Amino acid sequence: MFEKSNIFLWTCYIPSEYRSARVTMEERLIECLKIAMEFHVTDIHFHLKTYPKESLSIEMKIEQDVRQMVPKEDDICLFRYLMYKANLDLSDIHHPQTGRFEMEIDGQPVSLRFALVSSYHNTSGVLRILNQHSPLHIEDLTIDYDTSIWLRNITKHTSGLFVFSGPTGSGKTTTLYTILNETKGKKIFTLEDPVEVYHENYVQIQINDHQHLSYDEGIKQLMRHDPDIIMIGEIRDSQAALMAVRSALTGHLVVTSLHSQNCMSAIDRLLDLGVNMYQLKDVLIGVSNQRLFNLGAGKRCGVYEYMNRKEVAYALEHRQVSETFISLQQQLQCAVKKGYIASDCLEEYTL
């Protein structure tokens, strides 16, 4: 299905059963979504150029390679169609916009979010597939037994802060939702911007600054409902970081995610965002960092490094990891030694 080009990209050819001289925008969108879902891609990137002439490229990242779909004549119309489906302002592509919509693919409902941002001659759009995966069990997240036990024990805590970190596309959100889905008998509330996957068993609050629903206001509201677990979708700024710590200080269990390359940099990031070190030492009871690896036959798993409370306290006090800490590189080498991951896979990742 793939053919390597001379510019170090991969071109993704649409299967013959999808090819036609002209297709409707709905059909073209379904083509893109089916290919993305076949390869477990969560983000489809659209790059619209208006100079020297208008053109659109469609790209996906598959197994660490950027692959560009063969362009079709009406692809520029597809970009506008996505704006329409997401209920964005078609007359304004010069300001950032985000919207979401639902579609049906092979009889299954799929939730989608389309976001765009523009410069003078270029517009970038990202279509995220929010719920393409079936619910997982904790044992599906990793091939390492000790890691699965650590993940399962997280929601046994009654208070404190757990941070799941990693780069974009490393499975942080999947890890969070899987842990929550397997937690029984507890009141779970989430604060998300936006809500990525809807779940009937817990209350999900979407942050909306336009409607004056900030993280601060959201925390105030949900505290009145006596939650057992609070999930903050992602820490992107100081406000979210401070709210996460404040919620944990009030005696609640808080789980959240953060972009970082390793556990130590996740701690540094929280401090950079203005979190008081002594407060962080009081509430931070676990940090993890993860990557996704292919196991073959369409299956993937996460490889995690993680710190327990003692290792977090040591890292905060000494600004380095303790001798007991097992790094992601060590976890990967162990997985290769056991035959879970091919050794050449390590070359694809910069840790």
C-alpha cells in the first residue's frame, strides 16, 4: 500500500476500492478516516497553502513516519467541508477555531474534533479521532507485569496527585481513561479542554472560557459534589497546574497528563509553571512517562518509566533521579531482552 518517495516522506495510496474520478466530500472524508483508523492514527493533518496557488496536502504520522496521501482534485473543498461539519466560521480562517462533530463509519459512531490556525499564506488544520479504540483493560496498556500492578494501584489512593507524561501521541489520554474506566464504586469528575471521550459512568465538565467556565470555576463547582477522583485532562498552563495541586491539597485524588520527555522533566515543568516545591512534595505521589511501540499484528503497547512517592521526594530534593529509579531506556532494553519489542524499534525513538 505504501511507496517511498524521493523526499523522505511516504505516500499513502488509497485502496483501489475507494478510487474514483470524483467523490463527494463525505466520501473523501470517510476515505481518510478509514485509512487513519486502520493504522491507529489519531490525528490527520491538513496543510492549506494559498500562495503562489491554492493547494491542500493531507498527512498522517504512521509508525514515526509522516505519510502524505495522494492528492485529489477537490481536496481544497474538503478543508472547507471540515470547517462546515465542525460548525466553524467559514468566512474567517485567520483566527484559531475549534469544533467537533460526529460521523458514522461502518455502522460505528466516531467523534471528531477539527482545529485550525493560520498564518499569512498558510492554514493548518488537525482532525483528531477521539474514540476510535475499544475500551481497554489495564493489562492491555503494557506488557510489563510490574507496570500493570503500579497502574492498577493508582486509584486505590484516596488523595494526592498522579501525573502521566509523555510526548504527543504516546497514549497518555488512553492510559488515563483506561484507569478511570476500571475504577469501580467511586465518584469521578473530570475537567477537560475539550472532552475527548465521553463516558457515562462519570461527570465530565468541559472548560469554556467564553462561557466563563475556567479551571478555577470548574474546580469550585465540582468540589460541591464531593468527588472521590478528579481528572484534569491536561496541564498546559499555570492555572491548570495550580488547580491540580490545590485540588490534591484538599484531600482529593487527582490524575492528569502533561507533555514532557521523561519523569524528571515533568517535575521540572510543574515547577516552571509556578507550583510551590513544598506543596508539590506534599501532594505528588506518582509520575510516569511513556512511549508507544508496535507489537505486530496491529497491536501496540506502552512502555513506562515511573516514580513512586519516595522517588518523587528524592527527585525534588536532589534535582536528579534516585538509584532505585528504572528509566525508560532501561525498561525498553528489558523489553527487547525479553523479546517483546524488536531491537531495531529503539532506533526510531529519541529518549
